[in-house]
Amino acid sequence: MPTAMTFARVKQYLEAIADNPNAALSVDNSPHRRFWNVTYAQFVNGNVPVVQCHQQPIPLIDHANPAQSAFFVILGSTFCSKPKMPDGGPFITDVGYQVTLADGVTTVPGQKIKDDILEWLSNGFPENGNIPAADGIGVISNPSEGC
């Protein structure tokens, strides 16, 4: 299924959640820090830094069941006895939750963040989206370049 969601947008969402001025705790003081500040390949094939589940590394992406990927699940509920993130809140599932992206203009509600990340995961977590070209030939790898 086509998606305009990109790895860059996922990173923007995670950055905005981390930089939320209402955050109870700083992600920079957490064991995993800003784990998303890696390359696409490192993210889709990597583990949550430092944190383990039953003394085993936690893959960021569950390739067999992407909708159950740790980084996504923990934004909405607990994961492996670990609290919902960001630790202490606020949470994307909170009523009225929204963040402003780094551009200082774009505001995104928590439900949209959740829906967009799920869409990205459910569509094979493409690095640059996979929107079909208008002529039906090929794929626009960067939707903003297709305009």
C-alpha cells in the first residue's frame, strides 16, 4: 500500500515528542537517549541502545510484526514491563496531546503521530515513502520531489 510516510518524518515526530516543553523528564537523561539519531539502516536493523527485555536486546523494528515494534508500542502502552514513553509523559495517547515540529510551525496531534507511524510500519517502513508516480510508472522516492 502506498505511503507518504518517511523515516525522516518518523524522526521528526520522535524529536518533537522528546523536545515537548511539557515533558516530565528529559530523554537525554534516559539510558537509550535519542536512539533515532542514526541512519535508516541502523534504525531498521538496530536495537534500543542499552535497554533489554528478559536480558535480550530489543529490536527497534519487529520485522515479522511491524505494528508490534518496540519503539512504537511503548508510545501507547507498556512494553516488556517498561513504562509508556516518554517516561513521565505527556503521552501521544493523552487527550489533546500535540507537538510542534522543529520547523516551529507544524503542529501534529498525538493520534496523527500514532496513525502515521503505524502506517509507515505497516507499509514496510520505507526510507523515503513509496507513493506511486502520477503517470503510474515508477515510484516517487521522495514525495516532495514529485511536485
